[in-house]
Amino acid sequence: RNRRWTWRNGEHTLFYSNLLQVAATALPADLVKKAEPFALEKMVEYKPEYLAGWPTAAYNISLAEASLEARAAMVADAKKQLAYKAAPGQAVRNLEVSASDFSGMAYKLALLPLWVGAYTYHGKTYRVLINGQTKEVAGDKPKDSVKVWLVVAGALITLAILAMMAFYLMGRG
């Protein structure tokens, strides 16, 4: 109710290392994020023979665009971290984090071991990703509309029964 806002100003150093940024539009970035983590310390220099005979998805987002998206991800993460550090357990307003203060940024183009599959169910295509290092599986899955409607109907019936019971008990009291 009676909040007293306090102005705070300062600097804090955060380090980001091996922040992955999807550079291909062939797969949704949120789906790729679900298949993480990748052991980036095990990366080796690329050689064309590693992929001989295997289809791959090449990057089609420019380094400049991927860099901007990576900076935006770092700013969002920094805001979360700094809001908590500025006032633990309290509301924070107007927190500003500047992407212009980032320094020492370096980029690596990495080909990650990600197996991609797709299947069709009732005329709609769903994708499945498997992390080639951790075997983590991520993907889209169909939602059975009949089951969804049964759950909604069950919840409504339960609420109706509880409301009738409350009405009955209030009438007796």
C-alpha cells in the first residue's frame, strides 16, 4: 500500500560464456533450447568429412542479427539477476541495463549434434529433436482435443457439485 521507492545506482559485472544463439530458421529457437544443454567444452574444429553423407541444417541468420539476439538475451538475463540483487524479495521499477556496456564479446560458429525428426498426425506435422550428447528429447506433440474437453467438462462438473453442496449446507445452517 504505502511503498517507498528508493533510487539506486551502480555497476555490476556479469560474465557470460558460451551463450548459444540459434542461427538457423529451420527450427524454432524455443524448441532447440528445450534440447539443451550441450557440452561445448568438447567442441572440435569442423572438418567436412564429419558430415559426409549426412544432411545438415546450415545457418541462415547473419552474424550481426545473431549477435543482436544474443545481446538481447544477455540483457534480459542481466535484468533478472540485477533486479534480485538490487532489492531481494521486493518490487523493482525502471531497472535499466545497457547492451552498449558489454565488452569482450567473441563469437564461434558451432555445429551441434542435434538429431531432427518429424511425424504427421491427423494431417499436422510435429518435430522431435534429440540432443546427440545428452540424449535429451524435445519436441512438439499433438493434443487430443477429446481428452482436453473431458478434463474441462470434469472440472466444470466438480465445480458445479461443490457449489451445490455449499448452497445446500448454507441453507441448512
